[in-house]
Amino acid sequence: MKLEEAIKSTRFGSMQEKAAINLLHTGYWLKSNYCAKLKTEGLTLEQFNVLRILKGKHPERMNVKDICSRMVEKSSNVPRIIDRLVIKNLVKRATSKEDKRETLITLTDKGIEQLLRANVLVAEVNDGMIGLNDDEARMLNELLEKLRAE
């Protein structure tokens, strides 16, 4: 769908403004599709992100600060997200032997199983909704990285 149809507007101050609005609109569109799929697994997108981060270090444990630094959405309240994952028995919390103030988090077997199921759902969104071939996806990635270059 064209941006103009989606937001019912044709007036943009510049092509850069239109590109920025288009990027925001597309990001929210993609996020809502991920959220709808993950909801069927009882997960939020932020919880899924924490599980993926932990899986990347598994079987090692990670502290909350390191998890926070790897989050896609930096404004997430990671301790609250971890609390919910502990309640669901998807992660375990332990105190560091070296520093009693530090909390270490690790995936449980149940968390790994749920993450595997959730990965399938996210792949369905990627395959079904992102109608880009590999070359187009590579080009988009390069343009997005150029946009964020400092």
C-alpha cells in the first residue's frame, strides 16, 4: 500500500520527510504484525527479544545491563520483562557469586522450547510480509545503515 493511501495525506515538505514518515509507518506496521503472531505464543515482542538475546549467549548467563544494551528497543523496561519471563518459567534469575548486587539471567529448557516456536512465527511474518528478494533486502539494509551512520 502506498504511504499516501495509508495515512490519507499527499503533502510532504520534502522527499526526506516522506521517507522518514514512510520508515516510521513501516516500522509500526511490521511491529504490529510481529506482535500479533507472538501473542499466539503468549509473548510480547520485548519478551521475545530478551529470549533471543539470552539464546545467543546460552548456556552462559547474562546480567541485566548486558541484556539492556542488546535490546532492539532501548526504552524497554528489561527488569520488568525479566520478571514476567521468570513467572512464566522461561528464564531463571540468580545472584552472581562475584558480586552479590548483580543479577544473572539464563534461559530454561521451557524458554528454549518457546523461543523455537516463536522463531517459526517470526519467520512466517518475514517470509510472508517482506516481499523483498535477497538483493533488495541487502540494498534496504545498506540504506538503513547509511541512514543511521554517524
